[in-house]
Amino acid sequence: MRDFQFPGRSPVRATEAMAATSHPLATLAAIDMLRSGGNAMDAAVCAAAVQGVVEPQSTGIGGDCFVLYSPKGEGEVLAFNGSGRSPAAANADWYLERGHSELPGTGPHAVTIPGAIDAWCRLLEDHGKKGIDAALAPAIRYAEQGYVVHDRVAFDWADEVALLSADEHAARIFLPEGRAPQAGDVHRQPHLADTLRIIANRGRAGFYEGEVADDLVERLRALGGLHALEDFAETQGDYVTSVNTSYRGYDIHQMPPNNQGMTALIMLNVLSGFSLGSLEPNSAQRLHLEIEAGRLAYQDRDTFIGDQDFVQVPVEQLLSAAYAERLRAAIDPALAMTHLPRLELPRSDTVYISVVDRDRNAVSFINSTFGSFGSGVVGPKTGVVLQNRGSSFRLTEGHPNRIAPRKRPMHTIMPGMATRGGKVVMPFGVMGGGYQPFGHVHLLTNMIDFGMDPQQALDAPRVFYKDNAVLAERGIPAEAIAGLRQRGHQVSIAEEPHGGGQLVLIDWEKGTLTGASDPRKDGCALGY
């Protein structure tokens, strides 16, 4: 009898199309869109809209998005920056004069102008087959008629009772009966349904002009915010050029600054000089190298990355082979570095979506309100949760990420795309705020260096370096934890899982698609 060891959940395999998201209702909405004649872009926007309803702690139309897109899976990888900017009246001196040493994590001063709806409308107009009305239809239905709260959503929701209680409109919508909904409860958002219907009828103008913008600006101004209607009206995303590096024969594409995507590329460049595949995947040796590469790359992130409309980021230098060699030389395989500054990375919530259609259009799509329930500020009439992305700005003189009028903050949400020989191999992403560069690198090296299939690569246990300590998930072996401590790392067991990811792998020779979704979230991959 052949010996078979069940590895866990299997990856999903299909031939025509595949979608993977962190919520089953969003994945189903994407598949329904694909089967009704929509393409990968239609499906991705549709899924993101659904998640803005059914995962309200993680994302919504009051947030931002970034997208990597490959038409027919070959040629240039297109990149779209759908992140919003600070108000025109915002500048560092205003905050300093009022006693702020940093930007608040919640409240009106944490709110940048949402870029998601502008991005969705533009991307559908340029690359979709259907309009914003079709893309929003399932989200409107769930917001109006109700949806069942899933388990991970309920887990996150319960942590934010204090934040939601501080805003009467947030409490009214998200603490019905005075408490956070539990797994299995049905929740409705009728005001958000009305807002989505306005956008479905009027497109971009339905959000950035008229009654929706009026409601949001009025609420922000009442709380002391600097936002103006002109800030909303002038919001516009941009097509940008992706940044990339080569890792063991694969080209890995990321968003350019103001996005932190190149942090993962710096890590890969450093790790390319080590023979990771000769090590055990969950060994102290492998994890130590990943941690140290990450600490070096994050130092560069916090030193250099900002809005390139305001600062010059030395992208070419930071991604050069010579620079990677210099960083690599600082790593001692037997001892943790002691000279690097503390990494203070706030927790955040995000949704990532991966879709490939029958024409092999490939979309890597990420959408977020940053912190759980964003800023905690909610439009009274619209039900829109506003993001707290402005909390990423600095007030330090001369820092590339210092707040200024109409400036984009350094952004954590990262879509990824892997190509080989000019064809897409995999749209992928691992969400989770500051964890994301670590997550991208861990996923890629799991597959490329250790030969894991997509689901195994997502399932595998993770570590993250934060606040001068290694946070190890419970699946990390005891001997690996001991080995990390021997190398000088402080190690503790993570109280929550690190991130969550999705991907779709394209096999051009066989004509198949393989999808996977992270068990750390509620989601799934589906194909046909």
C-alpha cells in the first residue's frame, strides 16, 4: 500500500479561470463575474467591493488600493497607484505648533483622501469588460440584505470595540445592540448600500462630488480635520512603472515608492547570495537569514521611501547587485546584528485579491483602510469608514515621508507579480501592514528555494521581527526557536498569526491554474 501523508488543505486546480481572496463571498463574487462574461479586472474590483462590506475592519471604499496587471499574461506589467493624498491644508508645522510629536493613529488627522473608488473606476474603464454598476451589484446586495459574519472577521472586530465606541456613527453601525457581532451573526449596512448605489449610478463623481463627499468632509471638519471638498474632487490615481529584481530566474515585480514594495526586493537581493535550498525550511539557519535580511531592508525603507513627487528615492542604487552584496556582508550566519535601530511596525488590516481569467489576464490587487476600522471616523449618512493612512507620515524635518500638502504617505500594501521569460507565473500577495515584505519573501522562497506547492507555501509557519524581538508563530519548531535564541535573538510566541495571502500559479505548458488562500483568514480559492 502506497504511503501517503496528508499535507493539509490542497491547492485548487482549474483550467479556465481562478480567483483567490480572503473571504468566501468575495471569491464567489469574482467567480460569478468571470462566468457571466467579465474579465479578471472586473472580477477583482467586484471582489474588493464585496470585501469592503463583509470585511469592514480590513477594507472599504474609504481606503486605498494598488494594482499590478498583465494583459493576457505577457509583456509589460502595468502598475496603478490608487493611494490618496493628504489634504492641501496639511503641513508639518501645523501639527507641531499644536503639540503633536507624531501623526495620530486614529481620528481626522489620520485620514488621507481615499483613492480606491477613483482607481476602481479608472481600471474598469481602461481594462474591464463591465462597468462599475455591475462590479458593485453584489456588494450592494450584501450591504442591504445582510451577510453572515465569518470567524476571523469576528475575531478582529471584537478587538476594536473601544475604537468604534468612540465615534457615535461607527458605534451605531458596527456595534449593533452595543457589542461587536459574533461569528454567525447577520450584519447589515444600509447607509453603505445607498452610497454604493450612488457610485454605481454616477461612477467616480458619485464618491468625490455631491452628497457623499459632502457628508465625509462635513464630518472630518466637525472633528477638526483639514479636509476640503476640493481635496476629494482633485483625487486621481496614476499609472506608474513597477520596480523589479531577478531572483533565481524569476522576475519579481512590485510597486515603486511611495509603496514599500521594494523592501521585499532588497531582501530577495540579499538572500540570493545564500544557498537557502540547502537548509531546512523551518530551521534556525533559514529563519535567521530571512530576519537579518529583513532588518537591513526595513532600515532602508524607513530611511529612503517617500512620495516621489516630493523626494528622490535612489531606487536603482538600492536594488543594485553591489548594494545587495554590501548589505549581505553585514550578516553573520551565527549571530544577530546589534547595531540596527528598533523596528516599530503598527498592526494593520488589508485584503489581497489574485485573479487570472481564461485569456490569462492576471491581476494582483490589494485594498485597505490600514488599521482595523481605519481611523475610526465614519460618515454619518454614507456609512463610509475612512482610512488612517495619514498616520504613516512623519513630522521629522528632512525626512522623505514628512507630511506636506497633497502628499502621499509611505504605503505598506503591496501587490506582487512573478514573471519568467516575459510571461506571468504568478500574481501573489501577503497582506499584513509592515509584515508584507517579510511575507512576500517567505512565500517566494518557500516555493522557489524549497519547492513547496502554493498552498504549502502559504500554510508554512512564519516569523516576523518587530520591536527588537522575533515573533514566531506556533508552528515554528522548538529547536528552531532555540537556535534563534543562540544567535542572540529575543524570541516570543506570536499572539496572532502573521498576515494572510493569496496567489494564482499559471502553468502555460499544461494550460492549468493553481490557486491558494491563506488559512490565517476566512478565504478560499475557486476555479473552473
